[in-house]
Amino acid sequence: AHADECYFYPEPASTILARKIAERYGFDANQVVVGAGTTDIIEMVALAYFEDDDKVIVPHPSFIMYPIATALMDAEMVRTPLKNWVVDVDAIIDAIDSDTKAIFLANPNNPTGTIITTSEMDRLITKVPENVLLVLDEAYSDMVESDDYPDSMTIIQERKNVITLRSMSKSYGLAGMRVGFAVASEEVVANLTRVKKPFNVTRLAQEAAIAALDDPEFIKKTREYLAKGRNYLYKEFKRLNIFYVPTETNFILTVMDSDEKAKRCYDYLMNRGIITRYMGNWGVSGGLRITIGLKWQNERVIKAMEEFLSRS
Ligand SMILES: Cc1ncc(COP(=O)(O)O)c(C=O)c1O
């Protein structure tokens, strides 16, 4: 298909793309659902599974779509804390009860950039009852450097109650196109498909995603770029005495010594055309999340932060 064929509707279920994804990861096409971003699939999970007496476990802070999807169906959100900037598996295990319907787990997590390790994931999975859905949101998985990152594609082969979500927004750089997908058991995929809107992914987005999957070189370059940017920012944050959480993603959570300072720093950067994410209103007092950008962007954010610190 080409851009000039956009007077046609898209494939209603992104069939060609879904087949490609299935082949890539060694599954059947009926084990894949494609969405307009992972966000769309998180909504499908809520529509397909949640009812108003259900409890949904959501670590906090994490991705904002989980509370939104939970509220959409009037389900009850049970927040669990992080521990040392990492999702606390014990807090999740303790929060599971007979009303629990699902657990959302971003691995790596946003906004901390940290991962749950293989052994922690194994420990969690053995404690999640079969009637509880475990949603493993791996939007940033292609960026992970750690060797201790669990292989969710193996997990879903063994567990029918686990869904893996992947995004084309991050490592493939297609955020504006809106493509994400879920891989799970046939049964889970059938449930999601029941609530999926037809034509949810545009024709252009499907084509872009198919082309992107054929370009593994791009991911390699993304990873190289990220590693350079990450190392540069770590070095500069250390020099400027800015606390940061080591990341497995394309953003770094910095934490200032006061929340008021983080807010002022956010404004200072914004006034200079640099958009960061202030996290004080999302469970991280003093938190400012900085995205790793291109070399000149990284240099510019450091220069502005240095100026801010010298004036405050
Ligand atoms: C953990 C996590 N999941 C999903 C998303 C959304 O991804 P998508 O663009 O695929 O909807 C984000 C974006 O910030 C995220 O941080």
C-alpha cells in the first residue's frame, strides 16, 4: 500500500502486520492483537476483563494509562509502592486477593527506567493465580541493556494468564504513527479482539510498522545512540551533583533535593524550549524525568540545568 491509497480502509485487524509479528516471535497469528499504540491495547484489556467489583493492582509511580483504564470500567485500583526505585514484587504479592482481576507491570518501568529481574519475575509469576491477568508492558524492552531481563515471550508460552505488550513508539521511533501489539494465548487474544474497534490502526501506520520490522538495523542504531547519550548524561549529572536513577530506557529520572526546586527547574527549562517531565505530582517528590535525545539536545539540557543550578 502507498500513501495515495489512503482512500481505502485499512486492514480491520492489521492482519498482515499481525502475521509478521507472530512469525518474528514464533507464535500463531491468532496470538497477536495490534493496537493504535500499546495505550489502545491497555484499554482493550480493561474493556474485555474489568468489572466494577474487580481490583486491579497498579504499582505507583508507573505509566498513567493503567489508572485511566482501571477507572474507565469503575474497577478498584490497588496501588503498590516501589522499593529503591524498582517495582516491589513483594508488595504486589501481598496485594493479591480473591477480588484481584489483573496486575499491570511496566518492565522497564516509567518513570524510573528500572527493571524487574528474571528471578524477581519468576518469583512473582509463581504467586499470581491462574485467574489473575498479568499484563507485562514491555514498551521499552528493545532498549534494555541488562542481561538479567526476563524473557516474556517464553513466559507467555507457559502461562495463559500473561500478556506481553510491545510498542513501536519507542525503539522504532514511530510514536506519531500509533502502533503497539500484544502477544498472548489464543484465548486472551480472542477476548481482546472482541472489544477491539475495527480499523483501529491506520493504513499508513500498518505500513510503517511492517517496514520498521524489516529494519533491525534501526534498533541497533537506536541502542548505540542511547548508550552514548546515557553515558554522557550520567557523567554530567555526576559532575553537577544531580541524583539520578540508572536507566534501562530512553529517559532518566533525576531527583532534586526539593520538590519546589524541581518545579522551578522544569519551568526554567520549559522557558528555554526544553520539555522535561516534572514528577512531583506523580509520586516522585523532586522528580524530573529527562529524555535522552540527540547529542545537541543532551548538551543543551545539561547547559540549561547547569545555568539553573548556578542561579538557584
Ligand atoms: C510503560 C509504557 N507503556 C506504554 C506506553 C505508551 O506506548 P504507546 O505509544 O505504544 O501507546 C508508554 C509511553 O509513555 C509507557 O511509558
